[in-house]
Amino acid sequence: MLGEVFNERAFLALEKGLGALALRHRVIADNIANANTPGFKKSEVSFARELARFLERAGRGSGPAPAFRPRVFTVTGTSQRLDGNNVDIEEEMAKLAENTLLYEATARQLSAHLVRLRLAVSEGRR
């Protein structure tokens, strides 16, 4: 029970995941804002692999905490329009909706984790 409550690895995953999802939200919003800009190339955020590596290094517990940096990259291989812009507004809106759901779910999980910690601390005072 206490192992689940004080699971630092889960807390780190949720915390870093929230930050990466917030970054992804900003990148998608930027893509949408530039949907009509000639020559604009959309960007995407990659963080699942980076998060897994971060958690693996953090789980070892030796030395300082490793850095976690989601990777933002520009998608240059596709272009559906004559003006060189490769933003598909419908695709970006779907990504935005999906990202919003993921962010909300992750925030709920983090909140539940903090509630369990608070409960463990408050019950320990009795």
C-alpha cells in the first residue's frame, strides 16, 4: 500500500507527461494559427520514448535527476497545397481534441496521486 502511495516514478511520469502535453498543445495551436501561412511547415512533439528513457534513468536513483526534454520537430515531407503549407486543419483539430483529453486524464491521475499522499500523511498524524 505505502509503495503505491509514495511511488515517485509514477509521480515523475505524471508530472513530466503534463508538461509534455502542455507543450504539444502549444505546438498544435501554433500549427492551427498558421494554417493559412504560405510555406509554413507544421511541427509535432515526440515525448513517449524520451519519457520512457527518463523514467528508466530516474529509477536507477544514482546521481542527479536526469533531464527530460520532449522533442519538437518540423514535418517537412508532406505538402498538400500549392503554397507549400502542410497543415491539415481537420487533422490538427482532431489532435488538439485528443491532446486535451490526455491532458485532463493525466491531470486527474496526478490529482488522485496527491490526494493519496495527503491522506497517508494526515492518517499518520492520528
